[in-house]
Amino acid sequence: MNQGVLKITLSPTFLPMIQKTKIQLLPNLDDFLLNLQTNNLSSETVYNYERDLNVFQDFLKENNVNFENVNKRTLLFYKAYLNSQDRKTPLHELGKNKLSSFSTNRMLSALRSYLKFLVDIDIPTPITPEMVKLTKNVKKQYKISELLEIIKILFKQGWLS
């Protein structure tokens, strides 16, 4: 008996459904991203929102939390996750450095915007957008040597006399 290889031919319209392997835990995420595009946000900005929300989605998946069950405690753990070096990057690699407070706040802000969108289109959310609190930004302390270097550059450019 000849045991050959079974060959399956997929129609071009079916192929994209198979290639889209990422399970979407966040409801209406594609609608949210489309809304950003239709409001003339740059493709880079839309990409950043998608990347940041995928981190939240991956966090939920890793912790076996359905979106419907997200609560304030989940947010607390998510913030801790973002501040840890154990977090995974959007490319599913371990984080090499701790995220800056600005990066953490960008990710939290993306989540808040997503929740606001869901409220706007009458989709029930387990938490309100206002429950997503940003972290305190750490202000960079400039060293005197950096200030002196800046002053030297300004003199060389003729901006100071």
C-alpha cells in the first residue's frame, strides 16, 4: 500500500485566517485600532497602541485571566509586571532593563484609551478607564557637567554671547 503525503490546497481567502495565529483576548481590539486610524493617527502611533495592548493581552493570557475578570487587583499586578525585569517584551523575550516610568505610563495610557473606546461604543468593561492610574514619573536629574557642556555648545553655535 502506498502511503503518500496528503496535499491540501487552501483558497487565498482562507489563508489569512490561518496565518493570524494570535488569539485575541481583548474584545473589539481591531475596531479600536481602526478607530485610531480613522482619526488620522500616524501608522507608527497605531502600531505603538497595538504593541502596548498586546503586552497587556499577553499578561492576561500568561496569568489565565479573562478580560471580563479584570479588576483593580489585576491592574496592580500588571503595573508590577511592567516594572519587573521578568516581564516579556512584545517579541516575547525577557526584558533586559526595567521600563522607564514614561514607558510604563504609555502602556497604561494605551489601556485607558482602549477602555474609553469600549465605553464609547457601549461595550461593557470590567473596569472603568479611570481605574487605570498612571505611575509617578521619575524626573531625570541633570549633572552639572552636562549643563556646562550644553552651555559650551550654545556658545560655539553663537546662541549665547
